Amino acid sequence: MTASAGATTAADEELAAAAVRNKPAGQQAAIVIVGREPGARQILHRELSKRYGADYQIVVCGRPTELAPWMRDLRAAGLPVALVIGGVSAQDPDGIELLAAIRAIEPTALRVAAVGWGDWDSVRSVFDAVTLGKIDHWVTHPVQTPAEEFHRSITEFLREWASQRGGGFEAVRVIGERWSARSQQLRDLFSRHQIPAGFYDATSGHARQMLHDLGLASPELPVVVLQFAAKQTALVNPSNLQIADAFGVMTPIPPGEVFDVAVVGSGPAGLAAAVGASSEGLRTVVVEHEAIGGQAGTSSMIRNYPGFSQGISGAKLAQEIRLQAWTFGTTFLYMHRVESLSENDGHYRLQLSDGSVVASRTVIIATGATYRQLGIPRLEALQGRGVFYGAATSEAPAMRGRNVFVAGGGNSAGQTALHMAKWADQVTVLVRARSLADSMSDYLIRQIRATPNIDVRHHVQVADGTGTSTGHLQSLVLADTRSGARHSVPADALFVLIGSQPRTQWLGEAIARDQWGFILTGPDLPAGTGRHWRPGRPPLPLETSLPGVFAAGDVRQGSVKRVAAAVGEGAATIPLVHRHLQTTAARAPAPSRQPPDQPAHPRPEHRQRTGERAHAHRAQHDQHPAGEGAQNGAGYDKHRHAETDVSLASGPGHRR
């Protein structure tokens, strides 16, 4: 094709006209290619049509000035735009500004810059544009067929768009009141576990028909319907534990089972610890009372985590690490809260909320921190009805056209504000300090400044609020932190991400903590810690006031509140676990005290299956000999490997 720059070919116009006239069967959304360079448009159209033409309408626009009306016509035809892929080059010097303008036309469409390999000037401008939030992603023009690297990126972008939009396959359906705390908790729970779920307002005719078909007349809401099983299962106002049980993935731990490592909490630190421990053959269990990922799991987009140049959502990152741990054999206990920690017969015992007990030789506390509550009665009563603690990314689509406030000055608050800005008319960030620079990453600050519908107000805090007659947030009372002056502002939603409170109340007096509840470790432990320790054996780094109990991530005093730092701390605990286990193994009873018919490991068939691998590991780690086994597993074998998984997200039939 030989059309000059700036021209639109007849083929381009015909493709666009066809998309607007009809919504082809099976095509639920559109991918729009825009740019002045005919050759680049042709290559992109060819590659995208081959891979995605059956599911997406591929539209080519050679006249950038016509892009906005074309996109509006596509939406009117029932074809929302998933991606806009625009050229950025010498032929398209305004490509970035063109993509930036897409946000006002189609807020949820992902804006992707296409650059040529080796066009370093354009690449640099694209990186700057991502930092400022003008575009979402970039891709290199395909130069050969098949262009697998190109398609890997496009597929990931489409997955991201689909996950934000919702719809499609629903493994779970939730029928409940649109604005209720429990409905919001369930939406957030399934979202963080990456379980495709649909929500149906109980007041709608469709929802009432669903309840009728299920044989439920005026049930206590919410109702959770499991769609993936051979027979539909309806749970009436279930607890999180009942939901996990219904998924069929809760494998009980055999009586007398003793783990090498028990990890409390499945945020980034806990998951990293689980990967490190189980990959080295330590029998590992993770106990989580809420959802994978901790606070990080609610982040809509993390761009400063090493290895993800295009960014990654907190939920996706957490699930990837969880799958790693599961692959290595970690046992996961979901929807179980640890209520106490005690020592018994050389093991630590974790008392769980359902009355069961987990025994382990070592413990890693990675329970993280939770956002501090406002403590304002009228606003606390509106939780789930306009007031949300945490990022609550599952609520973003419901913010379309609304006036949203975000309280907080950290990275999570910044990510929440940027995510909500895709839907909300206006987002206002409320910050107590005079600047964001002390608490938020620079890339987020720059992006916020460049987003036209985000405003940042400093020296201000939420002092009160009111609700409507139907019980939804109506207004906020804001107070100036310097003068104390107050004024009221209309508000549709408030997302609270202020301060941090460590999840350590369950520890009681068992572990030394600072005045705010953060766990003291290593050299920060008080001088009187020695009563638990052997002479000459000082606490290891990241070790708490109890030998063999470690802390990692946000729960620890002095930790760096960043995802990458939490992952590093979680991984760093495993060499320390080995050192502790070697010490205790050296003091274990002699093998002769064990009855001759009692195996050193409670599951000898497992040792037989993994014997060859363990033998190879021992050859590599002669400098760390394993202790002799003792009854009830008192010895240390660093090459044990767990088998059982009870992950909520994997669904039935996926147990190891």
C-alpha cells in the first residue's frame, strides 16, 4: 500500500464503517489502531486480525482527527474500545498527546504506544509519558511472523482490560444489597483472589428471578452462588470459611502433623517466605484469615516492582507468588485466624479460630498492617455504603460519574486515586502533611499532577460526615490541621488509607513489641530478652523475642513500607530458619530414644517419593548437615517437602 503520510486508505475507511454499522457475532469489544504511517498500520492490522479478529473488531484509523467520533460510534454500536494502539514516531510526533486524550473519550480503554525497534528517541518519550500517566503501556512494532513477543504483550493488556471491566465467565455470583458492608467485602474478597465473580443487586428483577430459580424466598442476604461445580450451590449469608469449604479445597491437616515453618499471613513477605522455605524442602504452611496479598493485593497497579516494566496489579503479583509457593508444595490454610502463639514440647503451637491447632518448629509472622480507622461514628456506620477502608479496587466501576475522596498520602492512596480517576468525575486526595514527597513515590506524584480530574489538598483531614436517608455517604466535614477550621463538601465515596496498625493483637505478651504494636527483632530487642535463649546464642536478624519465631514485612518495627522490601525480608528469613533448625537439631535426643517402628518422618511414603531429590540436595549442602530424626519430628531435615494445597483460587480438582 503506497498511501502517503496523513492519508487514510479506502480499506481503513471500510473497516471502520463496517464496525460501526454492525456488531459482528462473537465480537464484544474493539481494538483501534491509529497512526499516520500506512506501513505500520498494515502490519499492526495484519497481526492483530490473525490473533484477535474472532473476538475483537479491529479498526484502523489513519486520520487522528477522526478518532474521537469513531470511538463514540463504536460505543453506540455496542463495541467498547479495549485498546487504542497509536504510533509514536517521526511520522506521528503528536502520538502521545493523541493517546492521552483518549481518557476523556473512553476512560477504561488502555492506551498503548507502538514504537519501532531502535527508535530510541521515541522510546524515551514513551517512558516519560507512562510516568506522567499519559499512556498506559507500550509495545514494539512486530517485525516478523509469528511475532510472539508482541502478542504476549497485547494478550496481557487485553487481560488487564477485561479484569477491570468485569463480565464474561462468572465462577461465583453474589446476590445482595448494592451498598452494604458485607456485599462489598465479598466483592473485594473474590477480586483479590482473582476469582471471576458477578454481583447482582437484590432489588433488580434479574436478581429476584435468580433467587426464585434457586428456590429461595426472602433469604438473608447476601447469597453466594457457586457456578463452577456440576451442581449449583447456593450459600445464604455465608462466612468466608463456609465459602472456602464449599469450594472443596480445604484439606485438613492430619493429627500430629508438625511443620518446619508456619507462616502467619500471606502478604508479599509471607508469600516470599513460603516460596523460599518450600523450595528448599522445608514443610511449610501458610495461615491466612482474609485474602492473598495483604495491603499490596488491593493495589490496582504497581509500577516500581522489579521485573515488571509494564507494571502489575497487586492481586496479580500476589497470585503469581502464591502459585510459586504452591508449586513447591506449600500448604495454604485460608479463612483461618491465628488467635494465639504458645510453645509446647519443643514446638510452637498456633491456635486457630476454628479450634484447631497448627504445630511447627519455627514461625514467621508476616501479618502486615491494616489501615487505621477514622473512629468517627457516623462514617464508621457507612462502611460499604460509600466509606471504604483500603483501595477496594473492585468498587472502581461503581464510581463512574461520582465525586470521590481518598484520605492518605502513601503509595496505596496514590494508586487508588489514579485508578478511581478512570471512572470518577473528580477525585480529591486528602493529605495531613504539607507535601506528598515524604510518603509517596515520585512516579505516582508526577502521575497525579498530570491527571486533570485529581486534586490534592494538603493540611486537611476528615473530621465528620453525613449520610442520605437511604444510608449512603452524602457529605464529608473536612478540618484544616493548622487552623482547625471546618467546612462541609458533598461526597459520593471515601477511600481511607491512613496510617498503619500492625496485626499483632493476637500475640498478647508472647512477643516483644514497641508502643505501637510493631514487633521488635534482632538488635532492636530489649536487653531482658535473654531468658529464652541459650548462652552465647544472641537473637538472629529478623528473629523476635522467642527463638525460632521471626517477623518480616510491615508487621516489623523499622520495616520499609514497600512491596519489594517486604518480599526481600520474607526471603531473608529462610537462611535464618535453617540456622535455628540446625541449632535445635544438634540438641535433639539421640535416635536410640525413638521406638524402632516409628519413622523419623510422619509420612514415610513422602520421603520415599522425594528421596532422590533430597539426596541430591544433601550433596550440595554438606556444610549444613541435617539433625537426626526424633519422635514427633523433633529433629531437623531441611529437605522435607510439603504436598497439600488448600488454595481458594485454584478450585476443585487442583490439589497437589
